[in-house]
Amino acid sequence: MAEEIINRVASSKLKTFDLEEIYPEGKRVLFDIKDWLFEEIILKEKDFRASVKNHDWSQYKNSFVAITCSVDAIIPSWAFMLIAAEMTPFANKVVIGNLELLETIIYQELLNFIDFRDFTDAPVIIKGCAEKPIPNSAYAFLIEKLQPIAKSILFGEACSTVPLYKSSK
């Protein structure tokens, strides 16, 4: 007679937090203003404002957008702000920076709205092996939220974890 196989992980008090589960769907866009610069080095205000005015901003509806300039040019702050002002009514999120900064800010905001009470005094596994672009900073934000309340924090999968923190209580 075969022994019944017991899933000890499923019956344990372990709680898993998967950052992929809170990843917001939506197109990520890197908006580069270099094409609106004269010879990709000089911002001519009149021409720049014309480009802003004539651009179809509705194409960024429900997108997450990082506004950047990929060339070495001196860009006044108001130029980035002007683009952000036009894009904000359409996009889910607009930042000035690169795509990693965009994801960092998205996760920082998401984690600020999560109720972590279910993780109080529990051993927690932060799931690894993400397929979505989760920035390393998101893991740091998560540690910041969990460490004051969790009994322990591990990283990886239930079958193979790396210990990160253990409460001294």
C-alpha cells in the first residue's frame, strides 16, 4: 500500500508574495524627445512647442510612459514638464527618466497601497524567477514593508529559498 504524499508546503504557515501578481498591465513607452530637437542637440522653443501641439497624445491612452532624451543636449525642465502635461490626461503614469525608473515608481506606489496585515508574524517567501520587468528596487520596497511585521523573509521558491531575514522576537 502506497503512503499518501503530503504537501508540507501547502499545509505550512508560509505566505508567498509574488510581485508579478501586482504587475499592472499596460503598454510601457519610452518617449524620447531627441527627434524634436534641432539637429538632435538644440531645443528651439517655437519648433518644440509646435511639435508638442501637433502630436497625437491619445496614442498613450492607458500606457505607462517614461519621458527621456537619449542625446547629450541641455534640455530645460519646462520641456519635460510640457510633454508630461499633455500626456498625463491619457497615460496611466508619466515619469521623467528611463523605463527602469518608471517600473520602480509603479511598484513603489503599488506597494504603498497594499495591506500587509496578513503577513504579520508569518514566515514569508518573496517569489523569485519573474518573467515581467520587476526592478530590484521593488524587492527592496517589499522588504521595507515586510521586515517590521514578518517572522522571517526568504527569497525564491518554497522548494529552494534563500534566507534574508529572521525576527529576533
